[in-house]
Amino acid sequence: MSERSSSSTAGASLRDVAVEVLTPREAKREHAALAAEIAEHDRRYFGEDAPTISDADYDALRRRYEALEARFPDLATDESLTKKVGTRPSEKFAKVRHRVPMLSLSNAFADEDVAEFVVRIRRFLGLAPDAPLVITAEPKIDGLSISLRYEKGRLVTAATRGDGEEGEDVTANARVVDAIPKEIDAADMPEVFEVRGEVYMRHADFAAINQRQAEAGKPLFANPRNAAAGSLRQLDPAVTARRPLAFFAYAWGDVSALPADTQMGVVEALGRWGFPINPLMKRCHSVEDLLARYHAIEADRANLGYDIDGVVYKVDSLALQERLGFVSRSPRWAIAHKFPAERAMTELLDIEIQVGRTGALTPVAKLKPVTVGGVVVANATLHNEDYIRGIGGDGQPIRGGIDIRIGDTVEIQRAGDVIPQVLGVVMDKRPAGSEPYRFPATCPACGSHAVREINPRTGREDAVRRCTGGLTCPAQAMERLKHFVSRNALDIDGLGDKQIELFFREGLVHGPQDIFTLAERDAASLKKLKDREGFGETSVRNLFAAIEARRRVPLNRFIFALGIRHVGETTAKLLARHYGTFEALRAALIAARDRASEAWAELNAIDGIGEVVAEALVQFFAEPHNETTLDALLTQVTPQEMERTVTIESPVAGKTVVFTGTLVRMSRDEAKAMAERYGAKVAGSVSKKTDLVVAGPGAGSKLAKAQELGVEVIDEDGWFTLVGA
Ligand code: IVH
């Protein structure tokens, strides 16, 4: 939820003037302007799959439109947008679960990041700085990724990335893309092979298609990426067939065998099997080599005929890739070196304060819309109060101490999928008489004091101002609900920000538990959901079915959905894996209130959980309101045990292992990653819960403790024999 924080200024457009003070003539003008704007956003959303504003901003436009009609009923003619129904189709495509998750890449922006990437790999593998290490470099295609599953050489499924675990089934559409082989007749094609790559559109085809759209009076696509996505992700394969889509293969998922033992070798095999592969992919032998390749590809960028947004580096040896493994959602063995962000100048029309689910007040720049690298930007982050004032995270001046004011001409930057940000101010264009922005000291949603906490670790004031309304602040409550149903949390189809806002506003849903009683209450109610604006019989039926389907939900998603401060997806997964069931987690966190307890020690011993997170977890479960909400929620939802993508059968699966002393055959990081790959938990200290200690030369107190407790101790070679590596 967001509230306008600034008052209108003289000479500003009507958009800044409160509905209550508009004259009938002004209201009519504003109503027409809003109608045009909303229609345009609807077209982008429904027609093109390419919205250019957030749902919250869209809703604000809609609300203002409705408020105008409420005050001036004459405006509500039959032509009014409030009389038209149109809602997002909730279930366009069937879902496909990826057998091997589709991961993302971490990013490098500067040359130093690339050097660090290589150092990290060497350190992890225990390679000397001069030991040979081959890394491939290839363009990062700006399209949408797809996974193509072949069984006995025949294309059987095509799926989009989705959330990485589950994508949309676009098989019918993929079958009509010429660049995607439907049948592969190659002796070395394994029984099962999932080819992954990027569907994209070439510049020339994009221009032609937009020309056709224009001639037919149809909406234009904003950029080739949107055109490719819109062409693949639509329900009629006949339409896809008319769209000139291209494809590059660069990776793979579930496979029964591999045709080579290097990245380059497998990609070359893909080329032989008939998949288009990128001709610019090369093997490199040093950081200098990688950077030279990056600059060569960047120099060629304008001549390629398709969009790329960086260069991807991948360790060539698949054996080393396997050893390197993954951190969270990205492989340790690859990185995307992005091209510099695109920038543009525009006017800062207003500053809006958004209240997040943890009460953080975030200033958002409302900009005069401007195109940056093919995307229309109307909002950008201003980070926090200090940033607006010209003070950096370290308390030192930034931008030479220049503040940012409403009315300023500002430079904005957009880098890939990152939220655009305001970089600086063009001082020559600062309007005379402008005033420094005054950050609100109260929450715009609930009026509670908003304060900057003192960080206990640094002793400094936090840069973020937070609403102190806590559980009473409606904005926080609503944001928590939005988070609860969001894609990486419960992921309820048809229940997005817009619907949550409506349900919350109308008092239909106060807390997460109410979502699961909606259908029952709707059946008993006279004012049914299906009769409301934006809903219909089918969409309501689909919504209730989607809610019903989430009564059983993977434990990690459930934990993440609770929106506990500092508990992101990775931490939620760690907790789910460690405690197994929600009951066990809850009991442990209640017991951990006592800092002298085993439970508190165990929580802190989980690798990846630090004191701040542990503290936040204990606090969350100690809050009486959370207890009540959880009890109510658990009568509706059953969190399932953690679903594992690969079932691990190994002698150390489920065991708690401690490594100590010097390791010779692998680095400490690698040992840990390896143990986790085999399903073990790695702890930093030895306790009664330790099952195994792997001790190298020089092991001291941990080894002694293990012996004292009678825990099994083996050496490094013993470890390799045990796991069979
Ligand atoms: S490799 C395990 N190679 O970038 C890593 N990705 O941020 C698999 N992408 O979702 C990805 N060009 O859509 C890889 N040459 C390339 C790529 C590429 C574009 C996209 C892909 C992925 C995203 C990761």
C-alpha cells in the first residue's frame, strides 16, 4: 500500500490535486485523462504481457478514477471503465515441474568482480593461482529461457522457467517454432535430454512484426524481449507460428547421459544435433582473456542483430562444475558479466512513501515516464531518507552532498531486472524556490511514529525509518498478506496484489487464515464475489480451486510465507531441512527463548543462520498475536515436509558432520558443499548431536570434544571412502 506524502504544488498537473477540491470541469478532464491512461495500461497488461507500472500504481489510478465518479456521478456513463469487466486470466497454462531446477546466475558488473569470481573458484577447488583453469565466455541473450525435454529424440515437453521449480507448459507453441528441433536423429543423442536455452527475437523480425501490428491498428511491442515472450506465452499456437522466434541452446537440465565432459563439448554436441548455438562462445584461460572476450562481444553488440545484455562465464570442466555446485539459486561455477546499465534524464514529479511488510518506509520516485533501454520507467527507488538528503550508507556525503527535490530533473539508471534507481540531480535545471524534501516522521498508512532504530552492532542510526505501528498498521498487514500469497511463498494463482488489496479493504481478509475460509463465507454471503467488478463465475471458481490446492504446501514455502524478518527463501529452506516439520520448528523456537537452552545453541549452530536471524525467529514465535494467527492458520493449512528435488541415498544423508583440522584433498568450503550434496548437515561445533567428525592433521579441541562424547571420528581419506567419491 502506498500513500502520497507530498502536497500538490502550484502549477502542477491535475494529477496532484485532491479529488475533493476539483471543479466539475477539471474533474471531467481528469476523468478522461485517467480513462486513457488506464486503457493504455490494460492494453499493455492483457494484450502484450508487458505492464509498465506496478499493480499498486495501477490500482491507485483506478481508485482515483472511481473516486471521481463517486463525487461526480455524471461521469459514470455507460462508457465508463467501471462498467467494463476484465480480469487477468488466472490459469493460462498448465504447470510443469522442472526435474532439475532452472537456476539464475549471479551478476558481475565490474572487472574486479570477474577477477574475484575466478579467485573464489580457485580457492574453493584448492587450485594454485597458476594452475590451468578453462572458463567459457558467451553472450547473455536477452530473451526468455525455456526447457525442452526430448525422450528418444522426440520433443515431449517445453516449459518456461517460471519460478525456477515450476514453469508453464508451452509445448504446443514450442512445436511451431522453426528453430526448435522436433525430432533428433543422432546416434549419440541420449534417451532423455532436456535442452535449455533462450527464445528471442531478432531486431529485423521485431521491426517487421511491429510494422504489421501498426498496420493492423494493433498495439506495438515495447522491445524484442517482450515480443518474444508475448509470442510464446499465448494460448493460440497459430499466433506463435506467425511470429518469427529464434532460439539459442546453451545449457541442459535432466539428462540420462552427457555427450561430452566439458561445457563447450556438450554445447558443440547440441549444435551437431541441430540446435542453434551461439558462434561467439569461446574458451578462455585467464581473467585477462575473459575480459578481452567481454570487450570484444560488447564491441560487436550493435552488429549482432539481436539483444544481449552481458557475457556469461562458465567453468568448462563438468567435473569441476559438479565439485563447485550451487549457492542458493545460482551455480558457483558461472556468472553473468552485465553490460553497463542504461541511463536517462527525466523529471521527478513526486515522492511517494511505501510501507513494507516489516514497516520500512521506502521513498519511491514518481517520474515523468521515460524510455530507458527499451523499457518505460515511471517509478524508481530513492532507497531511504539519507539517500534523498545526499548522505551515503557510511554517513558520508554522496553526490557531493546534493539532495534530491520534487521538481528536479534527475538521472535514472536501469540495469536488467533490478529496480531502477535515481542517481543524481541536474542542478542547472533545479526550479527556483524548490524546497528540500521533508521525510515523514509518521507512517502515512497508520499515523504511528516512524523511527530510525539504532543498529546494535554498529551503534549507528539505521538508514531505514520504520513504522512503529507493528501489527496494528494496516499497510504492514496488507503487505504481509501480499507476501504470503506471492510467487515464491504460497503462490496462489489469481490472488495477486490487486485482489489482496480489495479483500483487505472490504474486510473480507484480515489475516492469512481468512484466505482459506473465503469460499465457505462466499457461499453463505449475499454479496457474492462473482458479482463484483473484476470477477466472474469462472475466475472465482478458479480462485477458490487455487486456494484449495494450497492447503498442503511445502514446509519451506510455508516458513518463507510467514514473512519473518530476515528470513528469505534460502533461510526458510535451511530451517525446513533442519527441523523437518513445522511442529518441530515451532517447538524448538519456543524452547530457544531460553538462551541457555540446547534449542538456542542448536538454532545458532545451523550453518547459514546467524544471531540476527536466530533472534528474529525467536521473537516472531514469542509474539502472542503471531501465535494466535499461526494456530488459526494451521487449522486451514498443512505444511508438508520439505520436498527434495533429488532424493539422496548416501551413508551420510541426514547426519550432522563437523570438519576440523587441515584438509588436503579439498578446501573447507568444498568439504561443506560436498557434505551437503550428500544430504548431510554441516555444523561448526561438536555436540551430542554430532554424528561424525572428519579430522585432518592439527585438529585440536573439536577432536578432543568428539572423543570425550564418543562421536565417530574419521580422516579425510576415510570421508572419501565413506561417501564413495
Ligand atoms: S546459463 C545454471 N547462458 O540468463 C545457469 N543463461 O540469469 C543456466 N541467459 O535464466 C543459465 N543467456 O534465461 C545461461 N548464454 C547463457 C544465457 C543465459 C541468457 C539467461 C537465462 C537465465 C538467466 C540467468
